[in-house]
Amino acid sequence: MKNKLLEYQQKFISKVQALKGTPCAIASGTACGVVVSLTPFVGLHTLLAVVVAWLIRANVLAATLGPLSAIRGHFCLFGWRRYTPDVGF
């Protein structure tokens, strides 16, 4: 199990390093994905990230990596589930 996880990690890193485009486009795409992943549209993060990255001419593949990042609002979901009934939604 550990070898498969290590193999997957190495494969993922090599794909990230093989992204084509300028560093600015790749950074813009990743930032776009991270920012979109902070929106409350839980099922649409990747789709929205791709659309926004395409609109601003950033790297679309890098934008799909943004919602997968650790910054994503998983911890916010606990807060939403806790305080949503209090707010009335």
C-alpha cells in the first residue's frame, strides 16, 4: 500500500512538473483553482475553476489542481453545517 501511494505521488509530481506554459500562467491557474474552491458551490469547484481559468487565459490543467489543494475549505464545511440552521438557510 505504501509503495502504491509513493508511486502515485511521484507520478503526480512529474505531471505537475511537465505542465506547459509560462510560470505566470501556471501560477494564475493554480491560484484561480484555489480561490474558486473557497466558494460555497461544493459540487462545481472544478468546473468553475476551469471556466474562470479559460476566461483569464491561465493554465486550465493547473486550475484543476487548485480545488484538490490542501487549502480547500474542508474545515469550513463543518462550520457551515453547524451554523447554517442558526442563520436560517
